[in-house]
Amino acid sequence: MEYFLNEQQQTLRSLARKIAEQRILPVRAELDEKEEFPWELIREMASSDLLRIFIPEEYEGLGGGCLDLCLVMEELSRVCGGVAISYGANALGALPLINYGSEEQKRKYLPDIASGKRLAAFAVTEATAGSDAANIRTTAVRANRHYVLNGTKQFITNGGEAEIYSVVVMTDPARGSRGASALIVEKGTPGFSFGKKEKKMGIRASSTRELVFHDCRVPAENLIGREGQGFIIAIRTLDRSRPGVGAQAVGIAQGALEASVEYARQRIQFGHPISAIQAVQHMLADMATQVEAARALVYAAARTIDAGAKSFSEEAAMAKVFATDTAMRVTTDAVQILGGAGYMRDYPVEKMMRDAKITQIYEGTNQVVRNTIALELLKRKAMRE
Amino acid sequence: MNVVVCLKQVPGKFKIEIDPQTGTLVKGGTDNMINPFDMNALEEAMRLKEKHGGKVSAISMGPSEAKESLREAIALGADEAVLLCDPAFDGSDTWATSHILSLGIRKLGQPDMVICGRQTIDGETGQVGPELAEMLGLPFVSCVSRIEEVAEGHVKMQRMAEEGHHVVEMQLPGVISVVKEINVPRLPSLRGLMQSKKASITVWNARELGVDVAMVGSKGSPGRLVKVSRPQRSTRQELLQGSLESQVEQLIGKLREAKIL
Amino acid sequence: MVMKSNSPGEVWILAEQADGMIRGTAHGLISKGRQLADDLGTKVSALCFGHDVAGVEGLIACGADRVYLVDDPDPVNHDEESCARELVALIRHHQPAILLASASLWGSSLIPRVAAALETGLAANCTALEIDLESKLLMQTRSALGGNVLATMECPEKRPQMATVRPYAFKRGAADQSRQGEIVRVDPEKQPVTSRTRLLNVINDLDQKVKLEEADIVVCGGRGLGKAENFNVIAELAKVLGAALGSSRPPVDDGWIAYSHQIGQTGRSVAPRLYIACGISGAPQHVAAMQTSEIILAINEAPQAPIFEVATYGIVGDLFKVVPMLTARFRELRG
């Protein structure tokens, strides 16, 4: 399918593919096995400017948009969803700063994120709060020129590895979701520590940890936007990042599709490659069609955002739900096509299936994300009446 | 430290078609890329520049499509790129190729070092480096696996040897060829790639280089290609049969017969 | 430049030495040179750079009519530039028709300098050489394009016709100890040594005792080994056989084993008596560098793997079963 990418986007895509094939592919199984954070790969991506693309040009970035980020996510995920999300979570952590940060905050943090000197992460989820942001228990109490943070964030991607955290906390618990605020907390701030590294089903190259705040004093100027804006910042940030998760899913599915086609052509049964069997052909055809449809939807959502649309919750949500459900189906079918081999860790598709699962869960479970779509749909109908 | 890197554009995939009548190669490959060893040469040149200053010039002899490979060299950080291109050069053997390159390098001005890849993956001769050194009147060290230090007027390095490695010192200016263990070539940056699209590649033809076309190309080169053919596969192959145990025993019998055991 | 004369010049062989011993590569070259010289009706001379080199008589027994023992102008460095200069002077003086040398690291670096200086052609790493009986020209055949083609070259005008030869590509013929020949000592004009390269140190850092190029048996592993630790499986077999351990390219690229073990177009070339390929698919680039081995044993799970096309004997099976069985049997046999 022709997506009419501009010259820089085409170059970006082939560069990301090169990095994925030359640098990630040889180590992906080992990173998965050892659950190792891919620092070396992150540095390589940084020196190739991949960490610059989503940062505005004024802050030493390349001023790319959501589609640029999606192209990189897709190409990295085609080889390893775990490395890709380490890259993607950094962008997610930078988004609140890019869109809601003050001039000083942007100047302080964005150039370091652009160069890869420091990684970023985004923290909303807690034991009692995830999709239910109103139930956030981590508090930030204003004390003169500081906020004092207490509480624990859970399942934070890039936790421990990143140095710049955009954290959503309660500054006024009485106001529920309207009492939430977003704060920048730097690694190394006294009272800020990390829980153990989580052991995950998939995306095991990525690092997931708890963030623990115990009387952690953060300068008041680290507030992103205004007090009480935390919930809206979180929601809008996810609206912008969901096509990226969709792109991750498209990449994983694409990788699984390619592995399936390759295997089907090689695997001989009854004297013929199994690709000659129509049942297998139809599976491959369905997989390919679904992947392409998901890609088209993800790119369209990303372009809607890049075109400056005012509201894009629904588009972003659709892209996320459709692409991630597709990834789960396609990777499951890939394991099926590879049969016994597919179930073995010597082949990459079982990892792809494990990696795909998380895309239906994080940045809003697909059930919650469907709520968003339904809400928009019904709201529009109600407004017309 | 001014370094010239010799690059060749080679096929990334070999797709061979031979005309059985004439024994000539109709098609050799697709997906052009920079010869992998030359990427190591370029990387080493970049590292020398980063450490000691100076500039890196990439030079290639080839058809005009080879401009794309030179553009890639610029994306990776080469300061200038020169293509030696003339229909009269087609089919040059290693002597003629080295001759043309030597004239190109002289025209660029005497560098401190010329770095080549150990060999190309298509021609596979590894002869251009040493022939070039002779023509430029410079010393040469092949198969360099590590540059240890560059000091006033000389370079200390390790080269591959049958018994392991040799530590050698070479006076500068000089020519070296490098093996892949010397470094891991960097990947280009997006900014480098975008800038390289606008970069200008200098092209010099036979006249501009002062090449006597009677001495180069498929007609003038000392070495001529007579024919190409497909390698003959062994006709003695035998897949052993039976249980693995019996196959192992059969094999041992065969090796005894051949007096290898 | 040396032009063709009417009487056929000699066939010259550069016989390499290491530590005062003629290297094993020289004998096959002499045997091939003898054959070419007989076709041309001329003589074979061997040239050796060195001091008090042992085994020179063996070159005569293999078919040389004369050995030029050239006092190495710079014996410490065995400097290529000085040797090249000396070789060029000797060639200009004696005008041989053909010069052959081993495509060893030294030969591959030295000989192109000589060819460049003489403005003559040079075919690299040849695996077949023969005289075209009509034109009396040397037909030089070599592998190219990743082992996918064989290219035959000739050098119609310039002399000598020069080729480097893949180490051990030609078998040594039967030695005839009664053969007579002369040994000529050549003392180069004693110029002050002005080597621009100096050998400072030799590092014996190969992690195996048996040199790949000179081993009688090579055990080689490929991608089929699956991971770095599995090299132990074939290393054990190599140990029992006293063989050298090689690798195809993928394990080297994946960092399982050092590049010094790589056999292939971008690594080393070998031609042992027995080559055991374990889990190697048989890419042309690999095959080109080992196919002149006397016996090739391929062990691979996939019966359609191209390695079986070049193998003398093939065992289709799981290498993790077959190799330990072989190791155990060889251990029994060797006590």
C-alpha cells in the first residue's frame, strides 16, 4: 500500500529498519532471555537521531510528529517489541513536557532527551489506580517552594533506567480527578527510589519498576501546567501516544507475518511446502489483510494528530484497539502456522505472541479504550439531537 | 590527519546470469551497497579524524550509480566524495583499477593515509590496496585489525597473521587494508542522511584524471577475463543411509580407506 | 615492463618460508608449476627469501629445476616492500613467463606490489591453473562473486603472467629424492635497509594450537550450533581428532566465536584432508573457501541444505546427536 511518506519519513523508516535488522535482531533473543535493558541499542538510536525526531526543533529535536514516531515504533517492533517500547516509553515521558511544559522546563529537559543523554518515563498507574485515574493515591503536598511526594507508582516502563519522570499525583485528593497534577521528578531526588524489576510475560527487554516516593521533595517549578490539570494532561498524552502503541502492534504483527510466510515456504510436509496448502494460504492472506488494515488506521490517526486536529481521542483509540487486537490474532496464528516450532523459543514467533499481549493492556486496556470510542460516538449523536 | 578511503559499490545480493554461449556475465547482483570491508575502512577513518582532526575523503571508481554509495559515505561523516567514472574504465582489472585510483588520489592531494577494505565481496582479490601503495610509492600493511597509536610520522597497529597478530609500525604517509574485526561501523544519523541527499559528489573522467584509456578497461587492462562459469559441484557426494550408529560406522570405514584415520 | 620474448620463459614459484622452514604451501605450487612448465617445455625455478632455509632440497624433489635462495634484504621484518623490490629486479633480469605464489597473508600483500611495479596482470587466489595449448597462455581460474561463479583470466601481453594460489589448492605430487637441481644463492646488492614498515612484536593469540590453514583436519561449526556454548560440542570432536576449529560466518557475526576462526570468502581459506561441516548450510561464500578439501563430511538436519552438494559424505541428522557419537568413536579408535 502506498502511504505517500515524505522524503524524510522514508529515510527515517529505512534507517529504523537498518538499526532493527543490523543491531537489534542479533541480540533480541538474548535480551528477551536475560531480561536486559538495551542500553547499547538506545545509545545507538540516539546517535542515529531517532530520539530527536519527536522533539521540537527549538529544543534540538527534528520536529517530527506522531507519524514519524509511529514509523520508528513499527520498524523497531517488527524485530523486537521490547526494545521498541523502551524507545516508545521515552517518547511518552517527553510528551507532557512537549505539550504542557513551560519554556524553562522544555529548555531544561528536552535537549537532553533529544540527544539521548537522559531518558524519560511517564507514570500514572498505581495499585489502586490505572484507568481509574481519580483513585490515584500518590500525594504531593505543597510546602513553600516544594511539593512533598508520598506514594508508589506501579508498572512504570523505563522505571529505574529513565532519569526524567512525568508523574501524575494528587495535589488535592478531595477534588478527585480534578485534584490531580503532573510533576517532573528527576532520578536521584532524595526520597525517590525504585522497586524491584518486574518479571514479565513479554517485552522483556524493557524495564518495568515501581517508583517509590517517601517524603520526596520536588521543586515547585517542576509542576507541569497548572495544579489540577494532571488528569487532563494524562488523558491528552495518552491520546497522542496511542497510535504509537498501535504502530508497535503493527510492527509485531508484521514481523510475525513475515516469519510465517518464510516458514510456510520452507516447511515440507507430504512432499510440498505447507505454503501450497490452501488452509495455510488463507491464514496468511487474512493475516496480511489485517496487518495492512491496522497500518492504514494507525497512519491515518497519526496524520490526524499531525494535521493539528483539535480532538483525536476517538481516532487514536480506534487505532490502538484495532491494531493491538490484530497483533494478538496475527501472532497467535503465526505460532499456529509454525506449529511445534512456533511454540519453541528457538523461533521468534512465540516471543512476538508474548510481546503482542501487552499492547492490548497498556496505555489503557482495550476495554477501557473502547469506552472512549463509545463515549465519543454517543456524545456526537447526543449533540446532534 | 587527512585520510582517503577507497570504496567500492558491490551487490548486496548475488543474482548470477551467465550467457552460456559467450561465457560472459549477464548479471551479477542487485541491491547495491558499500563493500562491507570498506565500511570498516570508512569507520576507522572517521575515528582517526575524530581523534586527530583533518578530513576524510571517500573515493570510488565505478559507474554513476556508485554516487549513491558515496552519498552514504557522506551521510556517515566523510567530508568529500569523488567518483572516478568513465565508460573507458569498464572491465578494468586490478592493475588498471589501482592505476585509475592512484591518479584520483594524487589529484586529491597527498593524504596522510589511504585506507582500503581487505577485499571486495564481488571481485574478492584484495589486490587494489597493495597495488595502489606501489603506484603511490607508499608503504603498505594489509589486514589491519587495530590501530594502536598514531604519532608524528608513523602509525602503530596490529595486523592479522597466521600465528595470530603482528604488531607493526608503518611510516606515514602509507596505505593500509583493514579486516572487519577492526571496528563495528556506525550507522548513519537521520540528519547525516538528509544532508547527504543535497551533497555534491565530484566526478572525474579519464581526461580529467589524465588516464591513458589504452591502458585500462576490458581492452587495455593487462589481465583479461576469458570466461565465467558456474562452479562445478562435487559429483562424489554420498548421503549415508541407515541408523545414525551405522552411518557413523560406515563413515569410519571410508576414512580408514582414505587413510585419514 | 617486461615484454613477451620468443623463447618461453621459466615458471617461477615463490616458495614461502616461516622460521627458516619452507612452508607446506610451497610443495603443491611446485608440483603445479612443474606441470605447467612441462606443457610449455621450460624449467621451474623456486625462489625463497631467507637465511639458511631448511627443506630447500624438498622443492627440487617436488619438481623444481633450480632454487634461488635470496638473502632476505631485511630478515627481521621480512619486509614486503624490500622483498618486492628484490623480486622485481630478479624478474626483470631473468624474464620468467609465469610467477606463482601462495595467497597467504604475506603473498597476498607482497605479490600485488610486484605486479603493479611490472605493470602486469595478477589473478588472485586461483584454484585452477592450466596452459592453453593453442595460445600457450596461462589460464587462471578463480572464484568470485561470493563463490557463485568461477572466472577464468588470462594475461595476453604483459609478462610475467602472475597468479596467487589459494593455499593448498594444489596437491603436492610424489617427491623424487633423486631429482637433480641447482641451488643458487642470490646476494642482493647490500643497500642500507630502509624498511618503512617494522615488525615490533608477534602476538600468538590464536585460541587454538593448530593453524587452520595448515591443519589436516578441520572441524567447522555453523548457525546450526544455535548458541556460543554449543561450540564446545564440536571443539571436543576437534580435540579428539587433533583438528583445527573453524566457523562459518553467522556464528562470528553473532559473536559466538572469534573472527580468526572464520572460514569463508571474507575469512580464511582451507583445504585440509578432512573437513567436517557441522550445522553449516553451505552458502557459496563458505563453500568457495573449503571445497578443495580432500574429503568433506557434512552433518546437517536439513537434507536440502546446499552443503550436501559439495560434501563427499553426508549425514542427515541432529548434529547434537551425531557429533558426540563421532567424538566417542574417534576417542575409542585413537585410544
